[in-house]
Amino acid sequence: MKPTDSSPRGARTAVAPGSSALTFKNVSMTFPDGTHAVDDVSFDVAAGEFVTVVGPSGCGKSTLLRIASGLEHATTGFVSIDRSSIGYVFQDATLLPWRTVQRNVELNAELQGMDKPTRQAEARKAIELVNLVGHEKKYPKQLSGGMKMRCSLARSLVLRPKVFLFDEPFGAVDEITRERLNDELLLLFRHEMFAGLFITHSVQEAVFLSTRVIVMSARPGRIIADYQVSFPFPRHHNLRYEAEFAELCGQISADLKDAHS
Amino acid sequence: MTALDHNPVTDARDSTTAIEDDSPPATSAGPRSDRLKNMIPPIFTLVAFIAAWYLYSALKYDIAAQRRNALPYPHEVWSDGFLPLSDKVNGFRPILGYMWPTVKVTLIGLLISIALGTAIAVIMNLSKHMERALFPYAVLMQTIPILAITPLLTQLFGERLGVRLVVVVLIAVFPIITNTLFGLQSTDRLHHDLFTLNQASRWTRLRKLEFPSALPAMMTGLRIASGLAVIGSIVADFFFAQGDKGIGYYIRTRQQKASERPEMFAGTITASMFGVLMFVVVSWITTRAIRNWHDSARSRS
């Protein structure tokens, strides 16, 4: 791992350091068709830490999330995570089109067997958290892309997961909405203090959101750089235009370019 | 309290997009004059069709032989086939009397087809092995020439209501099986992942995910099957003469003599009107069933 700024400026004292919520240990993944997707990846995500993995497309970033959640099984190595408490946000909002916003937000809780009055109340709280109040009775086809993503986020929030996995959730929305959703997600992260593992190919998004950025190489994906991001919270959206921010983005982009070659 | 502060600019933009998405197309909400305009093309087609019918009948009319043509004039079908209102053997009243058993057989047969077809599709959807084991025979069932196995069907189910229902089901069940199966199998992969992450059971997955996803496809199957069910119940009358005879019997018994051709055509037209009515009613129901959330439902309403 690369040496990083040894003096983190972020206010991360709220959570006991070292209590790892998610651990990858020597994880490798080879698909049955012979594709070697992930090669010997090891890292921890502690509670209250927001880790983003960036890498060229097809480098196995998403595979890491699927392994963490149990949707795929690693060929070798192991993952330690409390699977009863995961929030998984997909690339698509994956809302059920025949359910209203309210009923979509209730879905995870419903499938996990939470009783109706409780899950309805929890869903209302989550809808409030993501600013969808007033849209509860709408169907997904009536929502904009950004609203769909918020609804998807609310669905995971209902269960108050300790670990949140994000699989390029804002890849399909426009730049302005994406920045706005990033701001909102940061507030949520500070509010809920979950451990976050976020996948993206936007370096800017990675730096803005994270307490730590991991850079992966082209396939087979292995970790080639690991940065602590020490900008303090709460982060203002203008942070994106500061020199230090740009410098770090530039550094990570340079690593990514090396990763391609 | 919300954890996020509101940004009116983005939110306004979000909701405008949503409202635009939400506005219904002009045709369905248009004024009455638009509806009248929409009726002109089909009426034009009808007039052209009747004109062609007259032309054909006139060309084939054999005065010397003093007998009716295979295709009587439209006005003869109207006056001889439909109009004798007091006649107890021919005309509109007996046609309606024969229609009732046809309607009954069609509706019951269609309901059986829905239940059976859906059940078969659900079983096929359980595993690839199940699908491989059953699908070829579902296709085979569709290709059986029913005429050839009428003696067998009679032996198995008698000649009354039961055997007519069997014919309807044999004809109507296939599109329900294939469309339901297609619908169940085209459930979004990420939705499946979502249910896997929540440790959903096979039954929950079927009930809360696959079944609702399959609904639009199932509705397509139902629309096709409703037309086929009408054909099935009429065809059954051609093969089986016992029990409550339907409109097919009326048509068949007036097919032989040239003098009764107008009656035959009157029966046929009534039967196909029933088919059209079935299609319209089923389409209306199926559109209502999914219109809240499915895109296809909007343009058809």
C-alpha cells in the first residue's frame, strides 16, 4: 500500500477505530469461463469509513461487491461481513414497477419479515431522509432518474444496515443530479455512520465521497494504490473546486492511466 | 427532521421531468370530435368490404341455374338471415338461443385455460428440467388435429359440455402457457439479485416478483386465448352433436343447402361479433389491470 497523509483531518472519532465491518482477505475470483476478474485483494472497511474503489471498466470492481454480499463466491480467499445487515444499492434503481414508492421502500423490510405497521413507519422515515415526501403514491415510471435512485437508497435505509455497498449507483444520472445526490449521500453517511463501500469510475465522485480511495488495475483486478482522503466533514459541495481536491484527483487519475497500460 | 437539506432547484427540475412523463397522450384525453375522426378509417374499410362483397356475389350469380350463390348478397343475409324475427327455426331469435351455450362454453373454457396454462407455466418455470420435460408436449398439444381424435375425446369425455370444454382448452391454453412462461422467465436479473440478498424463498419470489413481472406478458396471452376460445367452442359444435348445441351447430346445419346460405352467414357473423366482443372486453380488463405501472397499457387504452 502507498504511504498516505499520516495526519487525517477528518472528524472520524465518533466510531471506534479498528472495528472492521467488512474484510477482504486474499480474495481472488476466476469465473467458470476462465475470466480472471479479481486477483489477491485484501482490505478492510471499518465502521464509519467510506471506501471507494475506482478502476478501469471490467476490472472486477463490481465483482468485489457481489462477493461481499454473497451473490458470488470467491474462488480463493475469504470475506468477513455481517450479511444480515447489508444495504446494497445497484447500478439501476431496481424498483419494482408495479409498486408505489412507499411499497418499494418497504420491500426489503417486508422480505426480511418486519411486521407491517413497523415497516410502514420505517419506510416513511426513510422517505423523509431521502427527500421523497409527497411522492409516496407515485409509481416508478412517474419518477425522474434521480428520484428513482433516492427511492432505491431509502429501500436499503429502512433496515439501518451497518454496511452499505454501492455498485456505481449514480452512473446513469446526469452530472448535476449526480453531484446533488453525492451531497445528499454524504449527509446520510454522516447521519447513519454506516461503513460504506462504493464503486465508481468517476475519480471526482470517489474523492468527494470517501475517507479512502482504492485504485484497482485492469483485469485481473488488483489493488495498485490506496489513498486516505482527509478533507474534513461536513464537506461542502464547493470542495470540488479547491486546489487540494484537484491535486488528489489528478494523482489518482495518473494511477488509473498507469493501470490501463 | 430530515438529514438532508432541501434544494428547491434540483427538486423542481426533478418533478418537472416526472410531470412530463406523467401527461397522457393527446388521443386518450382528446375531445369527442377526435374520437369521431378515429372512427372514419374503420368505417371506410367496412364500406369497401361490403362493396367488394356485392361485386363478387354479382359476378358469380347464376341466373340460369335459378339457385343461390355460395356467397349471397349482404342484403339477403340481412333480410333472410337476421330479420325473420318471429321465426322460431331461423333468424335472430334462434341465433341468440344458440349463442348462449357458445358463450357459456367459451367463458368456462377460457377460465380453465387460464388456470391450467398458468399452472403449467409455473411448473415449467421451476427448473430447466421441468421446462424440457413439458414444453415439447405443450407444443404437440397445439398441433393435434382435433378432428382426428374426436372418437377418443367422445370416449373420454362424452359428447356434452365436458368434451366441448376440452376442445376449447386444447385450442386456447397454448398462448397462455407460452406467454406466462416467457413473462416469468424475463424477470429482471437485478430484481432476482435483490430478492436473493433478502433471502426470499422460492414461493415469495414467485408471488412478489416473478408473477407481477409476468403480468403484461400474461395479459397478451389472455387476449390471444380469448379469441381462440371462441373458435374452439364453435369448432366443438362441428364435432359433437349432443348436449347444449351452440352457434356452431346452427352454422353447420345451414351449410348444406344453398337456400339456407343467408342463415349460415347470419350465424357466422353473429359468432364473430361475439369473438370481437370477447377481445374488446378482455383487452379492456387486461389494460386496466396493469395501466398504473406498465407503459404498454397507456397507448392501448
